Amino acid sequence: MSGKKLDKEGEKVVEIHFLGTCSGTEPQPNRRHTALILEYQEKLFWFDAGESCGYTAHLLGLDLLQTEAVFVSHPHMDHIGGLPHLIWTLKKLESLSKVPLRTEIDLYFPDLNIWYGLEKMLFLKGRTLKNGLGFCINLVTDGVIYAKNDLMVSAVHNLHLGKPESKENWQSFSFLIEAADKRIVYSGDFKTMRELEPLFVNEVDLLLVETGHHSVEEVCNYLVENQKPVGQLGFIHHGRAILNNPEEEMKKAKTIFGSRVFFADDKMSLTL
Ligand SMILES: [Zn+2]
């Protein structure tokens, strides 16, 4: 990876790499389950880790050993199915690497059973790999969960997996990411648009919203009718409406929201 990425004015650049843009359907051509990377100052921040995300990112030329943190929105297979392979690949790349490595990758889970499952599946002995690359395991809770490297991630619970018995135990979250004066919202899976309200307090430069459980019209109408301050709107985690008829769905989206809308595709990158 060449030096820190700056735009023409010398501002720091945030890049988003879409690795998988499909909801939890049976296999679809050219689309894998949900995962994306936010690249900032040579570091990689993962949001969800659907099937083969490590494979896709590596072949896109991203240096997986620059991974700083992985944030999991909820413990469903279309969001964590690629995680064992990602960790296995990190282990492989670490063993091939000749340069000294940074020591810890932060992993954020709404349910620690995800980690315990990974430990068993990968036969991990402790939280440190062969050459010293280790993992710091964190539980996702409401509020700021990450504030390092000039980047902040806040979590807001949602009702995708219902109400837990204990309020400490929410299982599904949406994320706000703040870096380089940009505000990016990653919806994860959620039940109603109202659940995202706490994330709209200030202007959002990019809203990435799932359509596996929502229609394009529902999302666009909500944002327009409630005058939400959203710069760009990107749909991810596509359900069958977009998978089957993207042109028709895009027409609907543009009619309601205007031209600042896109449907993310696998392997697509976006610079903010
Ligand atoms: Zn999903």
C-alpha cells in the first residue's frame, strides 16, 4: 500500500470497499453476503464479515494485515460467515510476512459466543497468533465503542433481533463512523427506519442502508418526508427486489430521493 491517501487539497480521504452486497439469500451470481471495509490512513476497518470477505478483499489488493478493527452488527450468518476465513487468512499472511507486525486487532461483537465459536473452529490457542498478532475482544454496547486512530465508531441498538431480556444484552446494532470530518452511517439489519433516528442528529455524508428487509420506496420516502440530512444514500444487503430488477428499483429511488443514490455492487469502491 502506498502512503496515506489524500485528495487534491491534501485532505485525508476515507474509502469504502464493498466486499459483499447481498442479503442472506441462497447464493446469487456476482454477489456475496454483507461485508465492507472502510479504509482510512492506511488502516482497514471492517463492518460485518459475510462469506468470503477476506478472499475478496485480498484479491482487490487490500493488505489484510493493515486490519485495525472488525465491527459485527449482529450474529447472523450473512454477516459473520466470512469471519473464520478472514482470521485464518490473517494467520496465513502473518506467517508469510517478513516485516514486524502491529500487535492487536480489535474485534467487536454484540454476542461473545461468536468469538468462542471462532476459537473452537480455528483451534486457536489463546488470542495471539504465531508471530504475535493478537485479538482484543470487545462487546458492542450503545454509545461510543471505538475512538482511536482519528476515527470514532458509535453503536445504536435496533430491533432486528427483538428486545433482549436484559437491556445490557442487545444483539443487533447500527453504527455511526466519524473520520476526517465525514459522518457515515452503516445500518446493519434493522426493523424500522425510526430506529436510526439517533444517528441523524447531525448531517450524514453517507448513509448505507440495507434493503433485505426494507423497500427502496420505504427508505427514500422516510428520508425525504422527515427531511433527514443525508448527503449520499447507498443501498446494501440487497433483497430480491433489487436483485431481480435493479433498473426499475433505481428509477423508484431516483424519483423519490434524487440523483444522490446508488446501489452498491461487490468489489465497488467509493471515496469520500
Ligand atoms: Zn442480514
